[in-house]
Amino acid sequence: MLKPVPDKPRRNFVKKAARTFMLASKQDELPIDVDSLFEDNGWLLMPAETAEQQVGMSIPIEFWQNDSAEALTCYYADKFITLYKTQGRIPQKIRFTKAHELGHIVLNHLTDYEQPDSFSIERSSEYHTLEREAEMFAAEVLAPTPVLRDIDLFEAQYIQTVCDISESAADITVSDINLDLNVSEADKNAVLRKFHKFIYSASYLKRVRKNTCPLCGVALSGNENHCQVCGEKIHRSLYDHPKLYGSPPQTHNGRLLYCPKCKNAVLRGGRVECPNCGQSLYNKCTNPEHKWLLPGFARYCPYCGEVTTYYSSGVITEWRVDNYNADIEQDLFYKHIDGVPVSVDWHFWVHRILPKENVNLYIILKDSVATVEYGDLVVYANIDELPEAYIRESMLRYCGMDVISINIENGGFMYDV
Ligand SMILES: [Zn+2]
Ligand SMILES: [Zn+2]
Ligand SMILES: [Zn+2]
Ligand SMILES: [Zn+2]
């Protein structure tokens, strides 16, 4: 049965389909490897020029004559085949075209509307909404909005670089990010979990260039007299890949989530100091006249160069130590224990879920590592007991992981500085 063409793009359906498709794939970092999305599904992909000249496929002459036709996907001999033009096209444009064609396949445009190929969809004004749907799908696959929101990537210029897409595709993405505030929590969580390693290790910064501090490498805003991280007086900057310096866990308005000094997790709103030990709960310049809030990673006041409240009390370490630890933590994602890979899901659950859901358990487990094999969870931490029922329930809810047994081994993630 021929379905009626939707009269406007089915935005939620398309975005959801794109996310489901991504979650089922092997892709877990940006830029997305579009070619392997075809390959892993057994769909053929090749340049149209090659298909005609080397494989001898017959391609409609109108396809070649129509310069705005970028690709052609058809269902042939039980397989989807996508042919794309390469001549005079930049690689970013081609990547988007391929993802657009994936959209036609995954959204069932070719089967539900009984079109012989995507070129027929392209040419007909009747199918205009399907074209728009394929665009929306492509944008979500190449630039997943939950990831971009999470790493605060809102500028088209950086989205273009990190996702390896064209300027116009990045513009579509920027408007998508703003429209996607209502992504369901479960969807968002699943995407963030898949990209956890990429997000947590900030590997996207390796693609971005900004004005950075020549000594410590942090990105500069251009207004500071002193570097917030290393305290150097800013005379010049380097245009380079910025380094990321971590903050202690904070609430969204910049207050410590728990007191790292005395491990007090019961902090009520309105307080500026820990009631137990007097630790400042906000990061500010130690000069009391400079009352403005500084980012959690700031060691020095960018205006006067004095140390900050977090740094003076030891809540954050010297920048070189932080830098060194970040390298160790990055390595952790690739480690094996007794031949079993360290669980990225566990790391995600401890560092993304627990701070919001159970701060006390987070404090206990923040330096733990774990492996999971056939439902057997082995937690390496310096503790005697764990709330097993809670862990099972929460791991299932947030990581889709069915934990059968939980074992504790001595050890944990120790920084060997
Ligand atoms: Zn199309
Ligand atoms: Zn610096
Ligand atoms: Zn305290
Ligand atoms: Zn100051």
C-alpha cells in the first residue's frame, strides 16, 4: 500500500530514528565514520563515476545533467546501493550527502512510498517533505545534538570542525540544537553514554583551535590579565588545540556538589561555606573585593592574579598535576584487567549518574574501576560493601546493563604522582 506523503517533516520521528540508528552502530566519537555506517549494514556505497565507468552500471542521463542531484540510492538485488557524485564536491559536502541518503534508507522512504530511487524523490515537488526529513536525519547522525549540547558546542564554526561537516550543514545543526531542548531524558542519556569516552576525555578539543595560554594551553577569552590556570601574565597567545582542565563536581550554578575537604555531602542552598570545615563552596578570587564567580578549574584570578578559593584550599591541584592525571585517566579507558576491558559504562554511571543521584556513593566510588563480563560486575575499590540492589537497579536503568553478580576487589584508580 502506498502511504500518503507527510505534509510536513516528521521532526520527532526523524530525530528519534536517527538516534536509534546511531545507538545501534559502532560509532562512539566525532567525526562520525559515515562509510562504515553503510558497510556495517551491508549497504553498498560508491562514487557514481566509478559505478558507471568501472562497474558499468547504467545511470540515468538526467542524474548527470542535473547538477543539484548529489546522489542516487536504489534498492537492487536485495541490497540498497548508494551512488554519489564526487566531482567538484568538497569532502564535507559528500559526507553530508551520504548521511542524507542513509536517511532515505533508514526512514523507509524508498519502501513506504514505492519510489524507484532517491533521485525520483529529489526531483518531485510532491516529495519535498521527504527531502527535508533526509536532511534532518543527516544533521542528527553527523552532529548528534545531545553530544554537542553536552560539550557546549554551539558555534557553527566549531561544530563544522568537530563534526567534519560543511558550513551550511553546521547552520542546520545550530538551529537543531536550539529546537532539541525536549529530547527525552532516556534518549539523551543513551547517546551520552555511547559517547562518554569521547566527551569525558575531551578528545574533540584535538580538532578545535583557539587562542590558548602559551604555558598551560588552556583556551583564553582574550579579557584576562593573568591565565586562570597557571597564573602567568598574559603577553601573547598561541593559536592551538586547547587543553581541558577539570573542575570538581559542581551544581549548575557553580557550587561544590560536596565538600572535598571533609566529604560532607549535605550542603543546603544559600550556604557559601561548608558548615563542617569552612571550605568555600564557590570558586572566587581570595581578594574579597573580587566577588565574581570563577570557573571550577580556575586557580588564579584572571584580573589580579591572586589564587582562588578552590586552589588555596587544595580542592584543585597544581595545573601540571591535573594535566598529568588527565592523561592517566584517558589511558584508563583502554586498560584491561585480567584480560577483561575496563568498563566505560561503569565510568559513565559513576561520573555522570551518581553525582546527581547519590553523592555519598559517588564519593566512595569516584576512584573505582570495574569490569563487566557476562553480567558479572567486578568493582575495584577500597571498600568492604556496596549497596548491591541499588547498583543493579540503577545500572539497568541508566546503562541498560543486567548485573547478575557483584564482586569487590581491592584496588581502585590511584593516581601515581
Ligand atoms: Zn534526497
Ligand atoms: Zn596558563
Ligand atoms: Zn567541609
Ligand atoms: Zn582577583
